[in-house]
Amino acid sequence: MYSKILVPLDGSHVSESAIGFAQDLAMESGAEIVLVTAAQDSLAIVPEARIHAPASQVYESAIRGMTYLQKVAVQLRRNGGRVHCDVLEGDPASAILKCAQRENVDLIVIGTHRRYPLSWLSRMLKGSVAGTVAYSTHRPVILVKEEPPERKEMAIAA
């Protein structure tokens, strides 16, 4: 069914909502999970306003990213998963798409925000990495919405 599943992470609960789903698919199909995160300078979202960031800032971001991915990978490996990690450089959506092609993944599983009132404005102003990836690739993409707050509370209480 699948041999490689790409799971982009950014450290947020939203992106991490994709991990369990990808793990279940990987276990059923024997697929390897490719965990990725993007390292970029802090002003990369406003390219016109930034002065080229020192290489040390991007390097430190890459170190933090790999440390984070390795922690996630340890948990997945404990459950019998095959995992490898990669820190990408640059714009997250573009980097994810390039990685998907380079790794020749069969599937991309990516977390996405639940949309609340006025979310269209937020999406219009800052864009959506998950949306850009989903609309810009020919590969299958599964968008995993984060659980609503009331469901999380119920799960904890149970």
C-alpha cells in the first residue's frame, strides 16, 4: 500500500495531530515514516523586511528542529515504527514539496488547524502550509484536523 509516508512537523499540537494517524497507516502497510521540519530565520515570513539572517541563527534552528524530530522518532520506534528524520531549509511549504519529491514518498500526512469564525481572514493574510502542500502536489495528501478542545477534555476525563 504505502512504503514511505512524509509527516511535516513544526512543534505545534496541530502538526503533531498527524503523527498517530501516520503511525497507524505505517504499521498497517509496513511503511517508513519520514519526519521533517523546516529551519528558517525568524523573519522569513516577511522576506521584504528581513536582512539576511546570520548562518548561526539558521544553524541553531536546524539543531532545535533535529532534536525535536529525534524525540518524536524515539516514541515511534518504541512502537515498532521505521522512522528517519530530516531538517529542511527555507519556506516550509516549498521545502516539504521538494522533500516529498526527493524521498519519492507515497503519501503526505499533515496536521491542519480547525477553522473558527473569521479564519478565512487569517488564512488570507498568512496562508496555510498544509493547504499549499495539498494543492501543489500530485501525491496523495491527508489533512488531519486537530481535535476540538471539548473532545480533548473529554478524552482526558475518561
